[in-house]
Amino acid sequence: MPLQVDLVSPERILWSGGAEMVVCRTVGEGEVAFLAGHAPFLAALDIGEVRIQPTGAASKLSAAVHRGFVEVRDDQVSILSDAAELGHEIDVSRAEQARHEAERTPPEPADTSEEAAEVREALRRAILRIDVGRKVAS
């Protein structure tokens, strides 16, 4: 019996369907994989890639996810993201521009201000989008 997976952002449902496996990065727990029969689970998502192996498909579906939550219960996986993009929808050149913009004025390592944290997060998001977009394109 496959997992029922819903990958949702505030703008839309990015993907919904049956899957053999889902892998995502959680805050504090690192990368976690879910298969049918997984115990109930709830965690905050970190900035990271979500990989879904759709039932009967030869290739995995990848998405860049920028925080949110994952819940697993009764073979249903709900991924609720603050912002997410499917790999094949990522504009890699735009992501590279965002990376260059974030790198233009890097904060000092000891800077713990909110502004410095935002710049670091923007850089992490851009690098993730580049990585996922390039992986899907190749």
C-alpha cells in the first residue's frame, strides 16, 4: 500500500499522489525518510530538498522547500511549506542572481542580528534552489 502524499505551499498544491518513499530535512532531526507503515511523526521542516518516489515512476520528484512542517499518520504524508518550488519549475539563472545578491554583502560571522540571519537564510534558499534546479535539469 503506497503512501498518500500532499506537498502544499500557501499558493497551491504542488503535488499530490501515491508514493513509495518521501525524504525531507527536518529541524534538529536531519534527513528523514518515510515508507508505508511509518509511525506517526510531526516535525518542523528546515530549508532543504524534499524527494518523493511516486508509485510506479522511474524517477524521483524533487522540490526545494523553505521551512514548514511534515506530518505522517496512517500512511499519509502532509508537507506544509512556507514556500516551495518543484525542481522542474525552478529558474536556475534567477536563483543564481539571488545567490550573488546575498553574497554581495555577507554578514560578519559573529553578527547575530536579524538582518544578518535573513541574509544567511536568503543565501541558503538560493543555493538550495540552484542545486535542486540543476539536478532536475541534468
